[in-house]
Amino acid sequence: MELRERIARRRSARQDREILVDRDYLSPVVHPADPIGRGPVLEQLLDALEAVFDGELPPPIAVVGPAGAGTSAIVTAVFDALNEQLGEPSRSIGTTTRAGRTGSSTWFVYVDGRRVESAFALYRTVLSVLSSEPVPESGVGTDDLRDRLQRQLARPDRHAVVAVDHHDEPETLAYERARELLAPVDDSVSTVAVGREAPDELAAEQPTVTVPAYRDHELVEVISDRASTGLAAGALDHESVRGLAAWADGNAHDALAALFGAAVLASRDGSDRIATEHLERAKADVPDDSVHLDRVLALSETRQRVLLDLVAIDAADRPIRDLATEIADRSSLTAGTVKRFLYELADHGVVERVPLSATGSGRRPSTLAVRFPTIAFRTLGPSSDETDGGTDEPADGDGTAPAS
């Protein structure tokens, strides 16, 4: 962010007396252009991709790290920088070899497996980076996009490096599936698997870039950077930053989710600083082994609204059927549909089924506990005053997107 913009934001915050200066920069789901404290890992990834500087394809690689280590931020930062440095984004990227030859083109495509699950979505995502022309969102078939991708990469000097992120999470695009869909252009595409673990086919033979959990002093730097831009001056003292970093135990997502939640609470209280009370309440809102907030925000809007209603009601010691009934009363959904959604979300790990005490024989009832930061979700998720939306209707069976 430009220094002048930083100053302007702080002046505005002073005038408006707002503690939240830049909500987006403070958000735990926003990646900075230059990840803090990750220089050595960035170098390792560039080493693994070294072949692109000679106009050649690198081998398939894996980028792995524990929750909150910043694997997504690292890959997106490197890909954005490579596209920017080697050519014009969303167009042919001209690389220059060490021998001085030009003409080879390489694109770097980031695929978010949480949001790109179908063949149609994958081809469209890749083409949106490779092609200088608009890629249709509807009215064309999957086969059409695949053929267009093949034509785009038909020349031997055209390549693409495709990163498949979150491949090892429930209900996301699996790495093996992505490789299968990209098989028609296999000679022109290399892949990067990004997740907590490397796929079996990459684990033994191919290079792996390991992203370690943040050390305390590194996490202090991350929190300080976010706070310096996202919060009004003096809103958070250094001792609180150090305490927050120690509590998060190397997980940047949890640290930023708690910081964001504390800022929301302080703002609601009309406070000009984040007090210990705000931080403690916000930390308590982040479950152990928390689900990344972006996983929740990647759900369909209908399911997000079900979760909004779930966190808004008192779910303690209430069986799932009762929760489904109350949520249905708040929306246009039936209790049966809500109950089905809740069980699906439990199967995917977004919420957790917790057994209730029962008397007599029969199946033991369960309630639900959320596994994600609720303060941040209620702030960043769909507005609660909007009408119930989202259809969850799948694409046509042949992979064709519905015509508009």
C-alpha cells in the first residue's frame, strides 16, 4: 500500500473516530501481495519454478504446510509477481531465456479448489488467465472450453503452470481430478499441488516446498503489519500483539481472526482501542483446530445463511431437529432441507455433532457446535438483512453452464 494512502486512511479514521481503518486488510481471508517473514520459502518456490526463466516447464511440485502457515498467500504472491514481471497479466507472458531468445510464453494460473470444483469452472479459470479475450460464463459447454484451451496451448512454445489449492480438503477439487481434466494439454501444463499434504503421486519423487508454521516473532510481525494498516493509530499495544502471537501458536489465520473479531467488538463498544476484554472474547470465539474462515465463505450463499441463523440462536443442549425447525422459521427453507444442510456441513467438518445426554433406549440425540470464528463470519458473510438467496442448483448434467 502506498504511504500516501496509509496517511489518508489514518486521517479519515481520526476524523470519523473509527477503530477499523481498513477492514479488508485486517481480514483473515485477505492475502497481502508480499507475505511477511516468508523470504526463504519464496526463494524455495522460485527455485522449484526455475525452468520457466528458460522458457521451459518445471516439474510438478507440491507446496505443503500446516493450517495458518500461509501456503495460499505464498503461491498467489509468487504467481502474481511472475505474471507481472514476465509480462502483461491475463495475456501471453513473454519469457526471456538466459541466452537472450524471446518468444516463449508461460502463464501462471491459481485455482482455488474451494470455489473451482467442476470441469467447466476449471477450464474457464485457466482460460481467463491465458486468453486475451473474454471467456463466457454461460451458454457454452465444457467440451467447448476444453477445445479452446487446447487451441490456446497448441504451439510448442506456449506453457501454463497451474496451482491447485486446497486439493486435500473435503468437497474441493482433488489434485488427481485436476490432472485428469488437464490431460488433453498435458505436454503444455505443469501443476503445483497446494495443501497440508502432498498428493501420493508427488510425495515420493517430485520436489516439495515445505512451509513451516510461523514462529512467534514472525507472527508478531504479521499482526503488527495488519494492525498498522487496518486499525487506527494506537488501537493495539505491542504487548497485546505479542500475547496474541503466542496464543495463536504459529497459526496466522487464528491470530488474524481473533484480531479482526476484537476490532469488531471494540468498534461496537465505541472504543478507540482494543482492550484485553475484547481480545479475550475474540480468542474464545476461535475454536481449537479452527476451520479456515475462507472455507465457510466459499460455501453457497444458502448454506452460509443457514450458518448465520445457527450462530444467531442458542444452540446449547438442543437437538439438531429443533435447531433445523427454528432456522427454517427464519427463512424460506423447509425444516427438512435445513436439517439436510446441517448434516452435510457436519460431514464436511464445518460444524461438529456433539452427543447429548439421553434417557432410555434409542438413538442418542446430537447438537451442533460451530468450528469457525463466528464474529468474523457474521461480519464478512452475507448480510443478515438481505433476502434469502442462492439456489444451490447444479450445472446441467453434460457440464454445460445454464444459458443466461
